Amino acid sequence: MAHSTSEQHGQQHPLKLYFVVWGWLFVLSAFSYTVDLLHLEGMLRWSLIMLFMILKAGLIVAVFMHMCWERLALVYAILLPPLAVLVFVGIMAFESDHTFDTRGVSFTVGGTP
């Protein structure tokens, strides 16, 4: 019994797409290692490493986890909660710095630590 194309489920993606993504992952990894080889330090180093890491994670999630072919509601359901957690962690980090500084000012005796 032959199945019509409307009854078949799933998608076929060309292998070329996967090879291109593997190539980009290799290039981004090489850039990440180059940051270490150039002995960059401080915020520049960590900013570049984080940028390359986020780009690689985005490629992996979009292509290998097939998120770019999913419905928008499913993408939002999977990506928005971790994004919200990151926002809240950032808010808590800012608040903890403020609390630490305020305690330093409030608990000094006579203006000296």
C-alpha cells in the first residue's frame, strides 16, 4: 500500500546544511582557542569567549535540535524560561552588590571599617 505525501510525517534536511553548520562550529571553536593563544585578558577575553559560546550554542539549538523548524509557540516554551532565569540572575547579582555595599557603609563604626 503506497502512502501519499500528505500522510508522511517528518522533514528531510539536506546534508549540506549540517556540514555548513559543522564548519561554522569548527571556525567558532578556532576563534575561541585563538583568544587563549593571543593571551587576551580581562573583560575582552571573557566577552569574546562568551560571544563564541553563545553563537555555537545557538547554532546547535537551531539546527541540530531542529528549533528553527518548530512552531513559534514551542520555541517560546523552550527558550523563554531559561532567558527569564538569566534575567533574574542578573537582577539578583546587581541587588547583591548593592546590599554588600550598603552593609559596608552601615556597619562601619565612626566612618572607618
